[in-house]
Amino acid sequence: MSAVQPVGLPARTLAVPDDVEEAFAALYEQGMTDGLPVIPPTPERVARMMTATARPPSDVVAELPPRGGVATIEKLAINAVMAGCRPEYFPVVVAAVEAMMEPQFNLGGVQTTTNPVAPFLLLNGPVRRALDVNCGAGALGPGRRANAAIGRAIRLILVNVGGAIPGDVDKSILGMPGKYTFCLGELEEESPWEPFHVENGYAPGDSTVTVVSSQGTQSCAASFLQPESILMMLANAMSAYGANSYTKGNGNPVVILPPAHARLFADAGWDKRRIREWLFERTKIPRSELPAEPRLLDTTARQRVEDGRLCICRQAGDIVVIVAGGPELNHVAFLASFGNDLAIRRIGAGPC
Amino acid sequence: MLTILDPVGVPREGAGASVPVAPDLAGKKVGILTNRWKSMDRMADRMAARLKEVYGAAAAPVYGIPINGAMSDEVRRSVIEECDAAIVGLAN
């Protein structure tokens, strides 16, 4: 794993047994999987995956930390095959890798921290429907190939190319299920507001992938009809001092409102900005409620404090509000964040 | 047997060797970057002392870097402009 090679050389070939179980066992034994069965990346399958891009196989997309593994188009395609991606998913995988390489995403930190954090992938634009991405009921759960395989491809790439071996270089103390796959699309068609990527300057017809490092999901039952009641439940769920964004004073907490909740807010005259500002104010935690003992990693000086209360992030605008999920007016969700690291990339930008 | 392609990405040839090794540290200014874990702070103090006592470094200034984010361009520029070498540390 520590060998070096000239950039751009084709991947070396390996011989594994024909039998699928034995082939998986061989890859598993070499630490090349996430523990689940993979599709053997034969040259033919990899070549088919790469038909989805105009970029040559030797094109270097990134050098992924912490190992500095060279992520050529071919290497990304190999891992995408193993994850179960269809070729049409591949431009999303490439764009997600490029987004994670934006400096603010701090991929080296995300890959090696003791925090159980994984890149959360948010898809916007026409690509969601074209690829049958689940944006509705169970969007962060099992069952839809695009969500499962795209997220899984990213994990395999982070392990096989970036070198984030769990328990070795990936120091995540407990890990979390989102390290297998963590991907959904915004339910733009049922949102009363403009989609997340349009909020951030992209055209509605653009397809984008957004990456945010997230600690996982927190659901809260918010079967109310008044916006403030729903937000009170959310604020209560979000107000957890142990979340990285409180202790470090920055972050991109993600709030996921199902469509029925979003319509209720919009009908009452609420927009995303008002929701963000409400939550930012109501999630402040009085210092008096926290341990007096300094943490071993004493970040007190870096925390965002207003009127003696700790803020969930630097400013209200750093909170991400999106619409996704099933039709029932019940559960809303919150994803605690690792850092102030959100990055967006247009899918198919550049030569892809 | 089935032929497959290796999914493992390895570093660029010569990766890590692009920065010239300082032949000695005598009279040099060696920056130490810390994200302020207490253990790293202790190590930074000890490294700074040893750099001066044992290796004759002229100075070993400590630079704080974010704990959960990328180093700012401002700090990066400062280290490049002010130091002859730097130690990037994380003692978690």
C-alpha cells in the first residue's frame, strides 16, 4: 500500500477466483472493501464505467489525503464498479470527489478525525430524476440504487485511494452507518422554496453535488401545525453541546424538512432564512449548563459565544435547510456537522 | 481466475520528496503548527526547546491552526514567509 507509481499508468491487474464469493473474499482479505460484497472490477466493467466521461483514464482528479493516493479517472471508475454504480452515476462520483478536494472541506481532517464523521452528499437539479435518486420517503435509508451506490463509491474511494483505513488512519472512535453511504437528493418538486443549489447561485437546470461533513442523523417527532412548535422540537434536538459545531464554534448543521412541514412553513409566510435565524437564536446553550472542567481539547477560545451562550455555528447563514423525505407530517431531521466545510460542485463541470 | 483492476491508489512518484530536506537547523527558524490539542501543545513546547538546545535553531514559533477546518491562507503565508522549515503536528 505504501508503494509509489508514476502518475497516469494504467491500474495493475490482479487475479482473483472466478467464483463470486471467493473473489469477494480475496478482495476483502486485501482490505479493499467496506466489508460488504463488491462487484469485481474487471477491465470490461471499468471501461464501461468510463464511457460516462470524456476524460481519459489517466486524468488525475485529485490526490486524496491522507495517503495522497492518485485518484485517476480509472481509479475512481474501478471503485465505482465495486460499489455497484451504473455508468451514468459516474459523473456524480467524480464531482463529489472534486467537491471534497475544495480546501474548505478539509478532507484530511474528515478522513482522520476521532469524530465519527462522513461526507453527506446532497444532489440537486435534473440529475436526481435522471438517475432515479431517492429524494422522498426513506431517502437516507436502503432501497434505491443511486443513493446507495454513489455514496458507497465515495467511501470505497476514500479508503482505497485516500487510505482511510478504519482503526488505522481513520481514527473515528465509533464510526457510523453514514460511512457506508450517505446520499440523498433534495425533493425540489415538492419544496415551496428554491432548491439549495439555486440559493447558492446555480441555475435550476444545473445539476450539483454538495458535500458536508456530518456526524449522522437525529430525527425528532414534530407533528405540529404551528411553525414555532416544529422549530422548538428541532432546536431541542440540535442543542447538543457535544456536537462539534458548538465546541469548535463553526459548522454547517443541516436541517431536513419533509415536504408537508415545508409547505406548512411557507403557507405561514416562513422562508428558509427566517427558519435559519430562528434556529440560530433558539439553539444557543447557556455556559452555565455545561461542565466547568475544560475539555482535554480546550477549544473555549474558539467557541462562538453571544450573551454568555454558545452558538451552534458561526452565523445563521451557515445552517443548511433542505426539503426531503416522506409525505407524513411527523418526523423532521437534523445532521450535526463536523466543521464549516460545505462545498458545492456542478456535475459535469469541466471536461467530464 | 478472473482478471480485475487494482482499486488502490498510491501516491505520486516522489511524493513527499518535493520539499528539500534542511541539512541542519542551526540558526534556522522552525515553525510548529498546532491545532491545540493539549498533548500537541505539550509536544510543541518540548520540541521548541529541543530544537533550540540540541539543534541550535534560532527560533521555534508556534502557529495555531483550526481544529476542524482548513488552515487559513494567512497562516500558511506567514509560515512560508517567516520560517525556514515547519513541523505540522497533530497529537490527538
